[in-house]
Amino acid sequence: MPKDRTHNFEPLTPLKFLQRSATVFGDRVAVVDGNRRWTYRELLDRSARQAGLLRSVGVAPGDRVAVLAPNTHLMVEAHFGVPFAGAVLVTLNTRLDPRELARILDHAECSVLLCDPDFAATAEQAFASTDADIQLVVADQGYEALLARSVPWMELPDDEDAVLSLNYTSGTTGAPKGVMYQHRGAYLQSLAVNSHFGITASSVYLWTLPMFHCNGWCLPWAVTAAGGTHICLPAVRPREVWAAVDEYRVTHLCAAPTVLSSLCADPAAHTIDDRTLSVAVGGAPPAPALISRATDLGIAITHLYGLTETYGPLAICDWRREWDELDRDEQAVLRARQGVGNVIAEQIRVVDESGADVPSDGRTVGEVAVRGNNVMLGYYRDEAATAEAIPDGWFRTGDLAVMHPDNYLQIRDRAKDIIISGGENISSVEVESALAAHPDVLEAAVIALPHDHWGERPVAVVTPVAGATVNSDEIRAWLRGSLAGFKIPDSVVAVDELPKTASGKIRKKELREDWASLGAG
Amino acid sequence: MPKDRTHNFEPLTPLKFLQRSATVFGDRVAVVDGNRRWTYRELLDRSARQAGLLRSVGVAPGDRVAVLAPNTHLMVEAHFGVPFAGAVLVTLNTRLDPRELARILDHAECSVLLCDPDFAATAEQAFASTDADIQLVVADQGYEALLARSVPWMELPDDEDAVLSLNYTSGTTGAPKGVMYQHRGAYLQSLAVNSHFGITASSVYLWTLPMFHCNGWCLPWAVTAAGGTHICLPAVRPREVWAAVDEYRVTHLCAAPTVLSSLCADPAAHTIDDRTLSVAVGGAPPAPALISRATDLGIAITHLYGLTETYGPLAICDWRREWDELDRDEQAVLRARQGVGNVIAEQIRVVDESGADVPSDGRTVGEVAVRGNNVMLGYYRDEAATAEAIPDGWFRTGDLAVMHPDNYLQIRDRAKDIIISGGENISSVEVESALAAHPDVLEAAVIALPHDHWGERPVAVVTPVAGATVNSDEIRAWLRGSLAGFKIPDSVVAVDELPKTASGKIRKKELREDWASLGAG
């Protein structure tokens, strides 16, 4: 890149978004966290001081700095402050136990751990499991005093391909891997996310999606780019979400279907009629019934699909005006598809084991393969895993899908979630969608249990809607209206709560272990 | 750039937008032109065949290919077809005379001129003024036959910094200069434009802004990126604009204030109440009175400011929710400002002659200086002009502005439009805004005429609203309510029409020549 083109070449970095917003929206509220609020000018100042503080304790360019915090102002600030220090941001899943945290701190060779006061004890326990020399910085009153004395530091990358952050995958299977994001990819993905979600200077974004998950789908940078307002919410409880939605006149939030389902079912749920509440739904396909329920409340759903390895949202199912004329059931079916590559992500394929495209017939299942500026650089310090995931220049997502004739992607399952019964493939997603349409069912997970005759058989674990009772036989009979006989679960078991990952994905491995005894044959 | 990063590095080019939309929105209507319409799949096919045709007549990578056409489907196709051939797109202003066109064809050393049948005679006349060997390709029935037989060709740039197009400045002063756009800049600007204008897959964009002007502010690429629909309109007449707005349920269009003013004043004007019609207004500051009139019709105005050298829109005055509570006059004043750098354009300054920032006090006038990915590479084959325009790594726009304390930019005038009367600076924009608020005035241009005593004095040339009569003395008396005495024009002259450039800017130079005899003293 010719370096003399200073007038028209600038490295793409999301750090520029904060600098711009602090200049042009200096007095706007950037972050609300409980009773505290900071303007964009203050957010820039605090982030730059955080960077200065990190430098003063010895952080050098390229160092990894970990952050352990729920969705508080500290997390928003760290998305700018850590890279302003020239360091690589490593956000930690707050639901991991100290031993798991220690493994990540060791693997990433972090020099500093910045943590929320509520997690200081957890951090100390994690340190007990590692021999590494890691400095702990607790964001308490003492931190505030240090920040006030700190000299602001703002280092921008010379190279837009420099590593910006590591995102350790939430790991429903296997060992955690550190996904490397780059400044260029995060910049472009932020613009794409804003464009598809419709986030503007007038938007109020509620933080329900954990920022430690895929850097919150790049939204710490994207909302800042637009000059919208971040509303922090440390814990996601439906009543508090609704209270925040009303108090701050929230316009946007993200939710896994399980989160959206709880929101819609909560007694505090009510119709939003003075604005549009846009909810980006990802992590798993929302059942058509859930889409209908949300629509009744005046919630506009954008369904999307993505992975940690693709900076979050990869494919988006934007509303299309051709669908206006369809009836609601047809609309729900179309909207439940994962959609099409977002505006910067045009290279999405569904491939067979040889890496060739499967027919775009809506039936032939293959693996989703992608490449482009929105694909991770690779797994940090794991060349073998990187080479395995990217065997031929195309990243394999591990997700099984069909490509429809209109080139819309529809995920069938994670490879491990396909149930093979008597040689027939059963999509657990399809069965879950059918179950979610039942009036008594709030959430459903369908798992494969071993079966002597059929090899595997589906079993459903569901949570009932408030006040309802789940009757296995009644539901199984009801399912015959929408599913082939071999797809109907052998039993439908009700539980109070489904085990979930931080990003709201149901932990099916755990369910399979818990319910193995149900296997009949 | 490491070339082995094929999985996650792709050159940024707006050509990718069409490839994506043809894949994911293949059967959507991409272009409507009169009774004809083409889907995105067809637009890609026609563009690729245009590229194949150009290659077959000898166009080589890096060649310049000129296009002379109004806002027809040919222009949309050429924005993809010419670069697909590996060539550089040179769009020609259809209002230039043959001699001016020949100068540009010569300067750009074009090898082919692709032209609309209606301009074939003009093209032949232009060829008569040049010795260059340029092939003429007329887009008539014969062209359609050639296209049908052509082999599709899609060449994507290896280097995102490659030159994509040349835009010869409309030249209200001086010699035309060929502004070089690059693939990277056009890609980023397209994303920014969509984000600020709110263009999505559901948008219907009406082509009133000429595509030959700054590549239509990058909208041929941006609307295509979103998967919206292009509605071509070869000539901009208010009644036909309104007819198209209704027939196609247009959601977006761009307009110079003069165009918007004609639209609002036309008998066909009516309130849009079943959707939002968003109008991006640039080229000159819209008067607060015009903003009010448009708002009454249900039109949402986004005011912006840009230049050919900045890929069109550089600063945007997005609506801010803090302004909701203000009264309409206050809102109009805030909205009439040029705003803040768009999301990819954060480096905008107002500088004095030494290149230092003027105070951000809303009063001190300086020159707008910018740099960033949205600034041209330079002027084609004109190193002297490039060096003069970019003396120190910052491009000087030639526009005089103040920076407000909130870092909003407000243009005062082109340097040459400041009127210096008795040592006092008079902003012609300010006087024009005051005039536009008068109920009898449709459009106003204020020019400086020589004056023996004062040096210069302002004179106003206005067009009356339909049915009204302009009385110079009455208007001058009325202006005393809003302007200092020395700013009130010595006379107010009514004309049927103001002379304008292709982009809707009033040709003040021409007015000054026409009205020089009014100068008194």
C-alpha cells in the first residue's frame, strides 16, 4: 500500500468510529449503565485513559489483554481502550468456571486481566490455576482514581490487517479456540451490521447479547459508528428487559430465539406501538410460531445466521417487499430461513465432502463454506485447527444446510444435531419448529438418543408456557398434523429450564447426557 | 497484502455488489426504464456481456471507456460493464457541447465511446473536433444484437486501489479536471451512503440525480448493493417525477434544492402518506423555508454536502432525536447545516490559509479540508492541479465554511460567491435563504455586481412561484425583517428560469455576465 497516499488511504479500523462520534456527537449520550451515563466525548476520554493506564502498567503493542465483565460500561470501553493501547482484546465468557478461564488466559498468554469487581474473586481463583504472570486490574473505585490520573493514549494501527481481538469460541464441543479478528474485518462488518439492522444516530441499542460473545456481533463498534446509544444490562431477565425497553425507548436489541421466546412469554410483555422495536435473532433458527408471536407485539424480527469465526452475522434474512402480499404463515416460513450473505459477505456456498457445491434445490444437505473479508484470520496459536477449518481457502462452518433455488440458505443442523433413525435423516431443527407451534410449548430441544433397532430416535425436551401442562401423548398426536411419523419424538419431556450457552444456544450435549436413560429400544 | 490469505482477504470493489445481488436477489427487479425492466440476474448478464463486447472491440485493461447517456439502463449497466472489462469508466455530461466533449475524450484518451442513440449525432460532432481514434458504439438495436451474441466477461481488480472511474468536474469555473475514483473508495462510500440514506432491499430509488455526476454519488453501486430497485428517468420534469413517485412507490431520490423546490411547487405535488419519501438534498444548502415546505408534503430531507472529489456526499446532516422537541424553525436551521462527516469520512477540518484549524465558533470562516478513503486519488494527467488541491496531505475543497461548536459544518460560500461590500463580507447563501422564505419566491440566486463606491453589491435574481409577481421594493422591504441593511440586494430581478449545471447548481458566472449591466454606482 503506497504510504505516500496519506490524503486518501487510511487503515480501516473501528477505533476511528469512536473518534468520529466523539467529534460529531460529542454531547450525545453514548453509554447508559444503571444510573450513570457518559457522552461520546466521555466515552472516548475514558477509553483513551484506559489505554494509557494499560500502557502505564507495562502493556506493549501486540500484548493480549483479557476482560472479564458482564455487559457493563467497562466492556464497551474495553472494545476501544484495549486496542487504543495497541493490545489485542480477549473477552472472557463470564459463565466459565475459574479453571476454564485459566486455560484461556494461558493459551492467549494474556499480560493483564481487566475485570468487573463482581468477578474479582473468580479472577483470583482462575489465577490460582495458572503459573502465568498476569496482572489483575479490578475496575473498582481505585480503578476510577487511576483512570482520572491516567494519560490518554490513542494508538491506531498502521496495518488494517492487524489483529484486533481474540474470541474464544463458546465451545459446545471440543477445546476452546481463539478466533482472531482483524481491524479491517471488524470495520467492514460494523458497517454491514448497521446497514442491515437499520442502526442510525437515532437508535437506542439494548445490550442483551453478551459483548464477550463474538465481540457482541461487532455492535460495540457498530452502534458507536452510528452515534446511537448503548444501554447496558448486566443480566438478561425478561422483566428487566421490558423495563429497559420502555424506560429508554429502545429501538434495537439482539436475542437468541430462547431469549426472544422468554421475552414474548413474560407477563411484562406488551405491544410496542409508538416506534419499531427491531430484534435481530440469531444463534438458532426462530420457529415460525415465535415469529408470529413477536410480530403480534409489534416487534420487527431480522433473522440472521453467523458464527464466531465470521464476526457474528454472516447471512441475514432481511424483509423483502415481495413478501408483503403473502399470508402470515408463508411469511414466517420464508423469514425463518437464514437468508443471504450480508452486504460484505457475498461468498457463501453449501458444499459436499469433496468441496463441490451441492445443487440449489432446497433439499440436498451440505456444509456451509465461506470466504471473504468477514472470515477470521485463523485460530490463535493453533495452526492445525486453522488448517482443518480452512482446508482449501474456504472456511467450513460445521453447519449443515440446504441452498434453496433462490439462493437462500437454510440451516438444517449442526452436523452432530442430525438424528439418523433407520437410515433416515431427521432434522432436530425441523422437529423443534413444529413443537414450538404447540400452544403449551415455550421452548423445545430435540436430541438423538441411542436406539437398539433404529440406531437413533428423537426425544424432545421442552419447557411449558406459564401455567400450561405438557402432555407427551397429546403433543405427539398433535405433531402428526405437521411431521412425518418417523420424525415424531418417542417422548416429550417437560423441564423447568433448558441448559444454555452464554449466547443462548441450548447445550444439547448436556441434554443428551442427562436424558440418556430415556433411550428405549 | 499477503496473497495467501485467500480465505479472508478480498479486494474491495463495488462490482462484488452486483455479483452478490444477482445471486441472492436474482429474480428481483433491478432496473426499470420506461416499459422495460430487468432483474438483478439480467443486469449482471447484460453488464458482463457489455464487458465482453468491449473486450471484443479491443478494449484492454486500464483503457478509458466513455459513456454519453442520460439516466437510462445503459448508464446503470456501464457502471458495472465498463469496469468488468477491466476498463476505467468515463461518464460524460450530456449537457456539454460537442467541443467540450471532445476535450474530455482527448484528455482521458478514451478508446471507446458508448452512447445512447439520442446522443449519436452529438458524439459524431464531438469526433469531428478531435483527431483521436475513438470507436463509437451506439446502444441501438444493433447493439442489442451484439450484446446477445457477446461472451460475458467479468474481470475483478486484483488491487482495490485500482482506478475505477474518471469524473470530469462540471466546471463552474476553470478547465475540466478528471477526478480519479478507486474501487476501494467507491465500495466504502456505497456502504456509507446506504447507511445514511437508509437504502435497503425494500427501497425504490428514482434516478433524478444524473449518473454522469460523481457517478451519481455512488448510488448505481449502492442501490445495487442493497438490492433495491433503480427507476430510470431520462429527463427530470416535476410532473413526470411525481408520476414516477406514485407509479413505482418510490422511497428515495436525490435532488438539488432547485430540483426539490420545483417538485414542491408543482401542481402535481401531493402529500405522501403511505410511506416515507426520503430526499437527499445536496449541491447547495436548502433554505429553511424549502425544508418546511417539503416536510409538509411528508418528505423526509437528509441534507448533505459533497464534491466530485469526495465521491459525492462527504458530510451528512442526519436527523437527531435531540431535535424532536424543538420547534420547526429551530429544526430547519439545524437541518440546513451541512452536518458532520459521513461514517467513513471522519477527517473534515476548516482551515485558514496556513492550514491551521480555525476556531470552532460558528463564526470564523475558513476553507473545508478533508482526507480519508473517500478522497479522490487525484486529477488524471494533471499533477500540477493535484498538487495544488492537495498541498499538504489535505484536499482543499474550495468551499468556505464555519465549524460550529458542536463540530457541525456549515458552508458559507464558494470562495467566489462571497460578496465583499464596503469591506464587509456578505454570504450569498444567507441572502438566498432569506429570499427563499418569501411567499412569492421559488428560487433565488444572489450575485455580486461591481459597484463604484462599495466595490461589490449584491443583486438577486429570482424565479417567482406560479401565479405570483415579484416586486423588488416590496421584497427588499420585507428582507429588513431578517437581514442587516448592507446585505439587502440593491435589486431583485425576476426571471422565468435560472441557468443551472447538470447537477442543479446555479451557474452564477453566467448570471453575473447576463446581469452586469444592472451594476449601479
